[in-house]
Amino acid sequence: MATNRSRRLRKKLCVDEFQELGFELNLNLMADLSEADIDAFLDAFLREAMKDNGLGYVGGEDYGLVCLAKRGSVSEEQRAAVEAWLKARSEVTDYTASPLIDVWYPENEINAEHA
């Protein structure tokens, strides 16, 4: 693919200055939770940790990708807010949040302007 792309094409492809960052999230919930408890946890997670921080979540109860709910990148502050929310929840036995990654092209490095 050509590297000399127009601004419009770079924006459409979410590359260069239009790169969008997010992070992967692995969750381990308590083994003895009922389906109702898991549903209640996920509802609270989506409302309090995601929506209230302007984030979106794609995945399931144990693994997913967190990105901004609109065009743009997740900030380190938003990532930290999600981690703090998870630490405060008794349903979560363990979790792993990856460093910020390119949500469209995970194999690409993060641009210097995001670092």
C-alpha cells in the first residue's frame, strides 16, 4: 500500500495522526457467581466503568477490547479509571489490562504523538 496518503484517506483508515488507541482487558470473576450476579456485574461495568468514562467495550464477561465511544483514543487517565473501578469490585478476582494499543491495527506501533 502506498505510504503517501491524502489526509482524507489517513483519516478514513485511522492511521498516522488519526490512529486510535484502546486496550485489551482480561477479567477473572469469582467462580461461585450466579448468572444473575454476572449479569448485574456486567451491567454495572458497562454503565459505571465504560459509559461514565466515555468508553466502549467489545467482548464478553472474560475478555474484551476497550476503546473510546466516539472517534479518538483512550487516555491513560481513562485506563486508570477502569482499573480503579475493577479493583474496587468484589466480583473480580483478577484482571489484566494491556498497555494502550492501536485498536484498528494492533500490530502497529503507537505514534510518537500518543506516547
